[in-house]
Amino acid sequence: MVVMELVRYDRKERCMMADEVFTAIEYIRPMEIEARSMEIISQELAERGESLDPEQAPTVMRCIHTSADFDYARTLQFSANAVEKGVSLLETGATIVTDTNMALAGINKRALANCKARAVCFMADPRIAAEAKKRGVTRAAVSMEAASHLAGPVMLVVGNAPTALLSVYDMIRSGSWIPDFVIGVPVGFVNVVASKERIMSTSVPYVVNAGRKGGSNVAAAIVNSLLYQIEGSRL
């Protein structure tokens, strides 16, 4: 019995000692967490000496907010007037085509419903899978080809598969199809950097993250940053 009490006391002491080195907790109301996060991001960017282009800042900060990675302040690349062009496409009814269902799920459906755009992903389509298997290519590459047959303006959103960007580049280079906008932020090691470089060499409006970093969450964050700007203009 005495031994048990000593063990309990020892555990209590260790917990008390651990509490003394914990990072302080901020008590923030749920609806204020995002705003507080953006305040912290702005403060840390200033401390790092990072100055963002005013038009691009909401998109860059949204990527940092999603990833907690401040490298996006330096590596996120925009073609001329990319934000303005992206917002205009969404306002006028572009079809967003993602390379993953995860990116599709991450797009804010409430904000999407407030403009004329729609979002789709062909990756789960059995016809896409069958064609990819037949040709020995990725479903992402075939999905981009499927996007080329859509009516109206198309915004491609790639957060996972560099083969999707390479497929798009081949279509642009051959002149068989030119998308209206490309968000290219695949993540990884094989052909990721090369695929991004090729998209940035074209005349297609883009937002691309140079280097290996990216992901479906970042791709969705970029789309959301554009959608939120549309919402803000209507407030």
C-alpha cells in the first residue's frame, strides 16, 4: 500500500514538473482560431523579413496556414496577374479539375457555391482507370486529358501527381489543348521539380510551388484563397 502511494506521488511530481516546461496555451474562441493563426503568420513573416506582394499575400498566407511551412513565402510562384485571372475564371464559371479526391474534398463547398464555378475529379472514374491501365500511364495523366474535353474554361488543380502536369505540358506544347489556368503543387521526389518547371515555361496563367513541396491540401488551399477573395469582394 505504501509502495502504491509512493508510485502515485512520483507520477504526480513528474506531471507537475512537465507542466512547467510546456508551451503556454492560448485560450481562443473556436471562431477566432483562424484569425489568430493569420495574425501569428503575419507577425512571423515580418520577423523573418519577408515582404509579400499584396495581391499574392492571401494565397501565400493560406498555404502557410495549411502547412505551417514558411518556405511558401519564397517558393510559391505566380505568373503575371495570376490571382486576378484565377478569381475572374471562378467568378465566370470555370470547371475546377483536381488530380485527387483529397484536393476536391478540401475545396470549400460553401464558398464554391457562391460563384458560378464547379469542381470535379475523374480519378475514381472506371473509364479513366481502364484507359490508364491499357496505355500503361497514370490515371492522373488520363484525367487531365479528360479535362481537355470539357466545355468552357478549365482550371487544373494538381497537388499530387507530377504526371498530370507533364500530360498538360505535352498538350500545351503540341497545341492540342491549352487550359485556362494551372495550379501546380505536386509533392514528392520523382519528376516533381521537372514537371513544375515545364508548366512555368508556358504562357498559361499559373500558381506553382517551386521545388519538391506541395500536396493536395496546399492545392485546395490555393483554390480556397481565390474563392475567399470573391466572397470578400461581395461583403
